Amino acid sequence: MNKSEQIAKYIYKIEDVKRKKNKNISSLTEHTRLYTLLFMLDASGEIEIDGLITPLHSQQVLVLPPGTSVKHQAPRNSRIDYYDIQFHALHQDEQGCFVPADVHFPKEISISNYHFLLGKLTEMENFLNNGDPWDAMKGNLIFQEILMVLFKDALHKEHTDRNQMVNKAIDYMEQNYPYSIHRDKLATMAGVSPDYFTRVFKKTTGKSPVEYLNEIRIKHAKQLLLSTNDSMRSIAQNVGFSDEFYFSRKFKNMSGKSPMLYIKSMKQTERIASLKPLLTGHLLALGIEPYAAVINRAYPMTEGLNNTINIGELAPNLEKLMSVKPALILTTQYRDFDKSSKEKIYDHIAPTVTLPFFEPWRVHLQTIARLVGKEQEAYDWLRRYELKCDQIRDRVHRKVGTDSLLIIGIGKNKLCVYGQRNLGAVLYGDLQISIPQGVEKISHYKEIEPDELQQFEADRIMLTSHKHDGTIDTDESIARRVSILFDSEQWRSLKAVKEGSVYSMYNSRHLYTCYTSLSHNLLLDQVQLLF
């Protein structure tokens, strides 16, 4: 039973209510006999509770257990106006009798609905002072309502504050795991004592802060072990461990395997889940069909994966991903600064390697090759690709010379100009076809209106797809948009259109526009046909 359920189950009965104001009680020390609720209407100075000083302010509620030593310390001539409410808290014992309860109320409550509660207090006080037993009963019922409002809001806020405190600590550890992080520092950041911080953290996560931090470090170490050739010492230091021997012991304790055995087992695994089509393309180039993958008709390369478990179309379905129990998850991260809540869950399903989205595609291929023990295959693939580029580059240059080529993407609602990523990486980078003026400033793509096409002044145009979702509806929308574009004055006035130098492959969806080794190799073949 949690604290909210416990407090809601007790019975409360008022013993006495006093409103105290304009009293200089700086030297008065009292000991509470019952539970005491101090509702501050207007207050300044301090109150000493069992030797601990608490600043006083208006619209503040303090709840004191029986036997508490209380001493007010108010400046001379200061105003103080508050309700002092003494009450019993009772619970039912095993024999069915109501006996005094040991209740752990919130010690201090900030009031968010002050005027409502003040009205209830005034109403309660009037009923209790009438001398009528039925009015006294009604006054006690109003007191129950006051307690419900106070504690329900306070406990909800306390729970929310605790969760926020723990989440901020976890985010800090995720961002700073390579550095020295101590419990005391995390507690200071949260504004609480180290012991309290540890209790709350462990209750929320099931682990101590140190255990959680080590989990984060080991998780990142697994990525480095699989994706780099760094030494054990370098990896240990990069994730925050002082030396490789302690790191190895901790790694084995937490994963059940030594670092070297872990690397060997992961390189031999066939249970790889690919969460992005571009990563699937790299796996296929290395001769590996993923165990599970996001499969979408927008990316034709994934449609022939007969033995691959489909875990989603546009994004992975978490339930499916968990049910297939992959040994390794591959994904990309668009942002450098944070992970989404969904991305954090991947780490709890299986070891997850996250490749930075903006890394060159050759680096992606080589990184994945190291993960799956296919370094030689990647080297051979890239060597064949470079030879193919050399041959096609000579043929294309004999055909187009120094003509510039504009790559236009046609989507359901938008046009775009592709820059130096995706197709541009092959056409402008590997084949060294001239880039139109203005395109050199576009790293990925830029969405445009038809009347903006004239500013690029290209000698040739290649038409492809943009933001295709894999549906027939989008195929039909793109076909209509192409028809409208071809009939427009803006299109017919373009130099490349007038000279008949337009190459269409917008029906290919994202077969060629995916930034992956397989798509780039297929694009080289298509270029030979188009030119």
C-alpha cells in the first residue's frame, strides 16, 4: 500500500482549532500532543521544529506529528496569523477497534488553491464554534475535505517531484557518464540529502545510483567494443572506469561474459534487428539478411526479405521488437544531444548500436562490418564499388562533359532539390558530375516551389521521389504532380527541359534515394542506363 492509499484509509477527528495572530511568541516553545496542522495565512520569521529551522511564509501548511518540539522565532513587531488545528488520526486494528495511527504526512505543503481552503477553514471554524453537536459533526466533515484536498495535491506533487528528480539525475548520468559522478553531487543537484536521494532513486528505479551509472557505462562500452577497434584500456577510460581490469570484472559481473567473449558471441549472432532501411541496405551489401527489420514498400530493397521478421513499417513496433528477442539492435540517431524515450527502451531489449545519422555512408558500412565480423567483405565490396565508379565516371563524362545535373525529388505535396547526400553522394561525389549553382549549399535536401527551379540553371535534370510512404495513394499523387509540373510554364521554360535532357526515375520510390551502400551501387547501374 502506497502513502496515498494509507493516508486515505485513516479516520481524522478534530480536537481543537485556534486562530492565532498578532502574537509575539518568539520565546515560546511548545510540544504537540496530537497531530497538528499549522495553516499560515500571514507569516514571517522562522519556526524551529525538533531543532531544525524552517522559514515561515504566507500560504504555507506545516503538519507536525505528536510530541514535536515547536519554537516560533518571529522578528519583533512582525505579523503572524495562522490556524493551529489539533486532530486525531485513527486506523482500524485487527480486532476492528479504532486506535491511534502512526501516519507519515508530508511535513510541508505549498498551497495552490489558497482562497478555496481559506473559505473552508472559516466555514469549519464557524460550525465548530456554534455549540451544536450536529454543526460540530459538519465542521469535522469539512475538515476531512480540507485534508483530502491538501494531501491529495501534496502527495501527487511529491510523487511528480521525485520522478522529475530521478529523471534529471538519469539524464545527467547519460550525458556525463565518462566523467566522475558521485552520489553526493547528484543529491546536491537535486537539493536533497544523499541518503534521501539514494532511497528515492532506488525505490523508483530498483537500483542504487552507482548501479545505474555502471549499467549506463557498460551499455556504452558494449557499443564501443562492437563498433571500434579501440584497446580495452581506451574503452574503459572512455566510459568512465579508472582501469581496464576493474572494467573487465564489472563487465563480466553485469553481462555474464568477459569483454572478449562478448565481442566473439555478438559477431557470430544471426539475430540482428535493423530499425532503419539504410542499415538494412548495408547488411544486404555484406550478404546478411537481418533477423528482424522495419519493412516498408517505400524502400523496395526490403520487400524481398523473405526470412526477415517484419517489426514495423514506418518505425519499429516495440511489442514486436521485444517479442522476437534480438541479440543486437542497429539504429541511427538524428540528434547528437539526446535520445527519445523510445530509443532508451531499445537498450533494455538488447544491446543497441546507434550510428550517427550524418556520418558518411562508407563509415556506416565499415562500422556495421566490424559489428558482424565482416571487415574483409566490406573492404572487398568497397574496392569493387570504387572500380565500378571509375569505369562509369569515364563513360558519363564522355557523355555529359561539364554539364551540371539537378536532382529534383517529387513528393505527394512538395518538390525538393537534393543536395550532396543521398543521390548527390554518388552523382556529385563519386561520379564528379558538375553541381548546379546553389546546390552546393544544400547538404541533404531543400523543399521548394516550382517557380524556384529556374534559379538553379541546370543543364540536365534527374527526377526521383521525395518522402514516399510506400502507399499506392502516394504513387498516384506523384504521377498527378508530375503531370501538372510537365504542363506548367515554369517547367517548360527550363533549359534542360527545352533540350530534352531530363531523366525520370520517380517511379522507383526510395530504391535509389536511400543513403546506403546497396542503393548507391544500384544507382550506378541506373546511371549507365539513363546516360
